[in-house]
Amino acid sequence: MNAHLDADALALACRGGLWRDIEVVASTGSTNADLADAARAGAEPGLVRLAEHQSAGRGRLARTWEAPPGASVACSALVAPARGVEEWGWLSLLVGMAVVDGVRAATGVQVGLKWPNDVGIHGRKLCGILCESVLTDAGPRAVLGFGLNTELRADELPVPTATSLRLEGSDAAVNGVVAAVLQSLETWYTRWDAGADLGASYRQRCTTIGEEVSVQMGEERVVGTATGVAPDGALVVATAAGERTFVAGDVTHLRPA
């Protein structure tokens, strides 16, 4: 696997589309933080920043995320959604869809989505996603971020439930994988921002649906069968006491029951 990113090749693969300015750096603190700062400084939507190493990567619920240099790719994209901020919860879900489709197309690895947006295979996590809103003088913006494990070796795994493209047998060039994800991200984001309902497409990729799950919310634990996703992206769970829905921001952990 060629683990190096090429900004010119990525720009060529994405030419004429949503991603108008693609930057690649060897290392940074956080590509999401970089784009948030750029947006506040007046950067236009369509800016993409990638790094082969992050020293201060972040995940959901302020969890930290870091991998050895050259073992992963961090990518963030700046957008200005036309849809209202109250609907932006779908952004992290559609980024997950884009990563699933891009990885499948470029590598053949049949990854899926654990609700809401963990990309993985056979219970092992390949990619984490974090989307953030940014207030700017030009209006609200969103940063769409994902961190994809590419060359991570078994002895480098942060937890036993992680994996990488290398460990799943892929020898696809990293540049090709990232290009496929960015192309898919443009497709899904554009459809969503035009008002499309992505619920059915998300459910097709979500391996959580149909599983017996344990939902942890602080001290409360709820067990039931995940039956679907609500229009706002919340997980629908059938429990002994009846149907309940859970939004991602309220859930501490979601595990098999």
C-alpha cells in the first residue's frame, strides 16, 4: 500500500466538484481545528485539509484519537449547508455513509456502519468521524472530519477492537481510497443539502439495525433490539417497555447486548 498522500492527484480526482482547494500536511494537531480556524478567518467552503499524522485528534464526547505517523489519514472538509442547523445531526451519519462507500469501492473491504457513524468490520473499528459547527462572520459553517486507519499494524492498535486497511488485507493506494471517499462524500452531502431523505440508504449500510443492543446513557442502561433510524438520525430501539429513540449526543456507549 502506498501510504503517502498527493494533493495534486486528489485535486485531479475531485476536479470540477465541491472540493475546490485540497491541502496535505505531514502532521498537525487536528485537521478539524485547522479548518475551524480557517473558516473563522474567512476561508471559503470547499476547503479540504488532510494530514498523515494528528497529535491532538478528537472524537465524540471529547475522546482523544491518535495513531503513529504514517499509520492513518485525518481528513476534514469545510461546507456551508443550506439546511437549517437543527438538521445538521445528519452530517456525521452521511460522512459515515461516504466512508463506507469509498472504502468498499477502492479496496473491496466490506465495511459497515455501527450507529451512529463508526465505520468498521466484524466489530472492529476502522474509522472515526467528528463533525463540528463553526460560527463565522459569513454565517454558520460545518467541518466534516474523519480519521481512517490505513497502515496501522497489530502491535500499534490503540484498543483490541480497532483495525486498519492493512490488517484487513487491502493493498490499495491510500490516495485512491481518500479520493473515493471524497467523491462519495460530495455525492451524499449534495443530495442531503438539496433536501433528500437519506434514511433508507443509511439503513442499508448500518449493521446495528436488527441487533440486540445495550444503550448506556450516564447511569441508565437500556437493552433492546435496534429496529431502525428515525428521520432525525436517532436510533430506534424496541425494549420490553416499548419503543424508545436515542440521539447520539445522549449515548455514552452502544454495545451488543
